[in-house]
Amino acid sequence: MRKHLALVLAGLFVAATAATAVAAEYDRYERGPRYPDRGEYAPPPPRRGAEVPPPRHAQYGQPYFFAHVGTFSPNDDTRDTASGGLRGYDTGGNFELGIGSRVSPYFAVDGTVGGYHASHGSDDVNVVPVTIGGRLIIPHPVIEPYLGFGLGLYATGLKDAYRGIDGNKTNFGGYFSVGADFWLNPRVALNLEGKYHGVTSTFDSNLGTDDVNLGGWLMNLGVRVAF
């Protein structure tokens, strides 16, 4: 009886030892080598990477201030018709100041006031846009491209001896823009932007009245600072 019990216990011990060895080998296979040259093993990596937090400057409701300076390139519409433009005017300058809010990682709302100017000899054009608009953004921690658009009031002034115009008007207009923010840290970014303003004002002229396109391209360098 004792002999049979000893054989049973020995068999159970051998089976347990074999099962432990198989489990250990399977565990080693699942974990993979930690240091292959040493034959050591480590726990397997997580099945999925940790979620990357959104960039600080893409947080909901974050307000910011921005400022731009740059050049104004007048449109190339001819001056020889009743619906004329600013052909022949030299490249001028512009500035912009504004505030905005990042209402989501992909969209922001901007309010902007600025001014641009160009001249041709003694003739000159001055425009002061006051606009509100939005930007569609591709979120990124460092470089964020965007497209912008908006509408507003444009205070315009034109002195053009060739067409006999010397007056000031206020008109509705609009813009679209393309640019990118280069974030230096979570609160400060350098900004490059191209923006086209479109506005037409009607002035008394040698032809009776003249609808003049006073828009053109702005090429800006600026800064954006989150509060």
C-alpha cells in the first residue's frame, strides 16, 4: 500500500514539475527576450501606446492675441475702365492687431483691425479693415497650417488724379488667408500668413462714378501669444 502511494506521489510530483516547466517556457515565449545576449526575459510591452495629450495651444476656449506687419501688393486690375483697380500702384505696407479664441483643436475665431496703404506718385490708397472670421487648423505641437476666411467693414480712401478721384467710403468686404503658426512654446508662436482682401468702393470720378477694386495681397510676419 505504501509502495503504491509513493508511486502515486512521485507521479504527481513529476507531472507538476513538467507543467511548471511548460508554463515557464510559454511565459518566456509570450514576454520575449529582455536581454537576448544574457538570456533574460521581461514583461511584454503594452498592447497599445499611451494616448498623446493634445498640444497645450489647442485647448478648448484658449484666447490669444496676435500682431502682424508686412507688405501690401495692390491688385492688377486696370485703371482705364469704370470698374477699375490699382494697376501701377507700388507695393505698400500693412499692419494688423487682433484677438481670438481656440474654440476647438481644429477651429479658431478671430477679430482683427488693421490697415494697408499703397501709392503711385502723388496718388495713394488707404484701407482700414475691421473684420471677424475663422480659421480651420491642422493641429500639431510645433507647426500648425491653417486656412482663414472672414467678413467686415472696410474704411477706404483713394486719391487718384488720373481718374479724378479724391474721396472716402465705408464698404463691406471680405478676406481669405493661408498661413502657419510655428510654436516656440505652449504660449508663443511665430506666424507667417498670406491674406487677400477683397473690397470695392464707388467714387465720383471723371467718368461720373467709378467702382474701384481696392483689394490685394498682404504678406505678413507676426506673433501669436496665448493668454
